[in-house]
Amino acid sequence: MSGGDITCAAAVGCGVIGAGWIARLRLSGIDVCAFDPSPAAPDVIADVHANAVAAWTDLGLAPTDDRVGSLTMSDSIEAACADAHFVVESVPERLDLKHATLVAIDAANDDAIVASSTSGFRPSVLARPMIRPERLVVGHPFNPVYLLPLVEVVAGERTDEAVVERASALYTRLGMHPLRVRAEIDAHIADRLLEAVWREALWLVNDGVATTEEIDDAIRYGFGLRWAQMGLFETYRIAGGLGGMRHFIGQFGEALSWPWTKLMDVPELTDELIDTIAGQSDVQSGRYSVRELERIRDRNVAAILLALESNDWGAGRTLAAQRAHRG
Amino acid sequence: MSGGDITCAAAVGCGVIGAGWIARLRLSGIDVCAFDPSPAAPDVIADVHANAVAAWTDLGLAPTDDRVGSLTMSDSIEAACADAHFVVESVPERLDLKHATLVAIDAANDDAIVASSTSGFRPSVLARPMIRPERLVVGHPFNPVYLLPLVEVVAGERTDEAVVERASALYTRLGMHPLRVRAEIDAHIADRLLEAVWREALWLVNDGVATTEEIDDAIRYGFGLRWAQMGLFETYRIAGGLGGMRHFIGQFGEALSWPWTKLMDVPELTDELIDTIAGQSDVQSGRYSVRELERIRDRNVAAILLALESNDWGAGRTLAAQRAHRG
């Protein structure tokens, strides 16, 4: 079975990540059965779906009703997974909960691919209690799942390579960019980079160097504009001039030994620091509701994707491929 | 004198950063006298100016000849600075060289603002040997200087507040976003975040977890698209859902204590690691020359700025303000 044969998926765990998966799956014509014990789940799923429809409309991918997969709310993991070809697990990041959920999925369905959205755990650790670990793969998406193309694909020690290939084919069909992570490592790739920035940013706030808004501005008026289209290394290759990467490292490598970060140390999340951050964030963003911020973010990301598509580059190529696939 | 009265600037140090300043100043109608002892400097200045003209044309800010400031190559710091209202210092990041340069500028001109492009040094440290430290300010730009709006503005202990205000007014006139950094700290704000990511990325390459291209893709298909328009905190506020920032920290703060980064430790830049990075970078980007990569980067950044301008958001607002100022 290739990714193209997957017509029915299950979503176990329907917070903002699970709901994002549901929206992306349904807008790609795949039927979804969903399970989440929270009474708020149907509302979260509906809100995220509405955001996704608006964003895809911005992208020129407005869905027609006959192309949107159905949604069925199930009252158990067993019921949600019974007929699925592909199960997405997006429960909170607690290993005991992940294990219990994966065991229940394992018992409910013999041959579906099981894809965990975990941002932190290694697939071999997740698969430990499973009877059929060969079908577990990590497919780690990024919020908003219906809009950002990246999905980190990680196999465990016992994962069948065919499962990785089928999952990757499905992700491509969903308009995503599956990035095969070749080594198992806590937090995979992107979240390690994000965690590094997060720690340093917390220090900057903690030490009163900058507010949350000033840190955000330092990102979005500067290197954020570089990273939407090239990453770290390709950007630095250019900075090295005609001497390229080797010259860049020679010129700036020494800074590694300078006291430019406080990352040897982890800031303590005291109540005071949390109050400071939450208060500064209110000053920065409080004039918008979260719903408004979501819409602003999505309109901007869609506009950036369209701009990059016009330039035939990076994430814009993923969008072009999605458009071509859609026909 | 407000920033608007500055009609003549000097650039001391004309590598890629100094040349970027020269282009931005001249395209904003300001005459520039430049000094750099390197015989390659005139070519660097010409190449960067050509890139800047192409980028501003993409932005709809195509310069007309009568609006472009003149360029004079001087054969000494003294000659370059004699008539300047504003001196930009962009020599390499070595404290002895910065000090010698600033002393020479200090002697050459009595009342110009002296703005250092330093990415790492605190202004109070830079100003130590100056006779007139009150006119030194850090104005730290980001490559490509003619295109990215961010400039970090930092005052030293003895800097005159009026100097900070005049420099900031000039940066605004140049179409930039002056971000006042309220505390002196090595590497200011943005480069601390960049340094944190750089360290973790070096570990990922060093340990064979990911190649330079995989790391770049993890950025540009994912969180890079968020950071071009919102930063870290506003993005996470959304991720916290209706509970906002406080909920987000409660949910994910615990990860701080997990072994998600190796940043307690600094990778050693062995010849082997440098070879690995340079080789992977060649595989990733070697099909483009540095000139081609510059043009690709600039076209993409310009397209993103235009997209954000259409949405009246973030760096797009800086562009709109520049357009309005230009009339």
C-alpha cells in the first residue's frame, strides 16, 4: 500500500496538533475518525478546521465540499482506529500516557501505520510496549499543522522501512515536506534548535535585558526573514563571501568560546519569571485575541508561501507540488 | 541636528557589512566617503551596491540616479571622516582593531556620531579609549544590510541620549527598524539567539544526527516561516491556546529540565568538523555561486517583505513607512 491508498485515518488526541492533522487530512480528501476524552475536543477540531479552510483559501486551495473527508467523533480509541489505514497519535507529552495510548491502538487495529506526533520522545522508546513496533513511526509536525510543510519522520530500531516510505508518501500527498531524521535523538532536530533559543530568550527576560516583544522584534525584523527561505548554514555560506563556509567558520568560529550565551545554565521557571513573561506578553499581544492572532499568523504564512512559490524556492515548491498533485 | 539633517556619512571598514551600509546610505540619498585598506574593497562595495539596487528594484524602490548619494574612496580614516555627520565603523571583530579605529575616528572629526556595527562588543568597552565617548553608539545591522530592517541600537554608559535619538532617526529614514537594546550585554540580543542555535546545530552535525542541509530544511520548512512574521513569544502565546502564555509555559516549561540540548558544552571546531561542515555545505549549495545565492536570498526576502506589506504586518510596515517617507 502506498501513501495514495490511504483513504481512512484515525486521530487519537485532538488538541491543537491533533486537530491540525485532522484538518490537513480532511482537506486532502481523507476520512477521519477522531477520539479525545476532553469535552472541548469537538470545538477545538471545528475551530482549527475553520482556520485551515481560511488558510487554504488564501493559498488558492479552497476546498469544495465533495473533496473534504468526513469527520466521525468516536467514543473510544478502539472505535476510532478499527477501520483506519493510518493512525495519528497526538496525546500530551507524557511517556506513560503515550505508552498506554499506543498499546490501545496496537490492540485495536492489526495493520495500520501508527504515527506519533511526539516532539520529544524517540520512536524506539515509544514502541517498547507495542506488540507490533515495526509499524510505529514518528511524524512530528509543526503548528499550524495545516499550513507549515515540515514533518520530521523518525524510525525506531524496529520500524519497518516500508512504513517510513508509506508515511512519507502520505505526508507528500498532504502537501508537506517529510524530513527523514536519520538518527534517533530526544526532540529530533527542529525542537532542539527551538529549545536552545527558548533557553537563551528566557535568560534575556529573566535578566531584564529585553522584553518578550523586543526579543520577538529582534527575530522578525532580522534573521527570521532569512530563515523563512534559507536556513542557518546556507545563509552563513553566503556570509563567508567567495570563501564560502570554510571562510565563515574561520572568521566567526572563535566566538564559540566567548561568553555569548548563558546556555551552560538553565533558568529556573520561578513564579516571578512566569509572571514577567505573561505580563510582557499581554502588553505585546494582548490587544489581539488568540483567534485573531491565529488568523494574522496564518494570513502571513500563506502570503510568504505564495511569495516563495512565485520564486520557485523552498517551502513555495512544496506548495506548488501540492497544487500540481491536486490537479 | 535630527537624523534628517545627515547628508554626508563615512564608512570605515568596507567588508560585506560596511558595503551594505554604504549601499543603504547612498540609496537613501546620503553621500558616503569610504575607507578600507584592502585592495578588494572597491569591488566588494560595487558588488554589494549592485545587489542592493536589484533588491530595491524588486521592492518597487528603484533608485533614480539623482537620488543616489555619491561614493568617494578615501585613502585614510582621517580623510574619510573629515566632513562626515555620521561615521559607521565596520572593521573586523577584534577589540584592539576596533579601539585603534575608534581612536583615529575620534581624532579626525569633532562632532560626528560614531556608530559601531559590532555584533559582539558592548559600547562602553568600545568607547574606553575615546576622547568623546558620548557620541559612540552601537548600531548593529544584519546581513544583507540593504534589505533586513533590523538594527540593534545600544548606548554605552557615557553615550549622550541625543546621539541615540539622532542615530535612530537616521535608521528610520534609511528604512530600518531601530531596536533599542536597553542593557549592555555581549552580543546584544539577536546574536545571542543565533549563537545558541549555531552551537546546537554544530553538535547535530558533529554527532552525525543531521547534515547542514537537513538542519536548514528543518528551519525553512517549519519555524522559519513563523519567525519571519512573529517571533518566539507571540507564536508560543498562540500555542498556549485560549490560556495564552501562562498556559504554554505550564505545558512545555518542564522540557527545560530535559536533556534536549547539548548546550552545556561547546563543540570543539576540529579540522574534521570543519571539513564535514564545508563538505556538506558544498553538497547542499555548491550548485550555486555565492553571487547566485545572494540574488536568490535577496529576491526571496524582498518577496516576503512585499507579502508582509500587503498584510500590513511586521517588517512589511517598515517597508511601507520607507515608501511613504520616500514619497
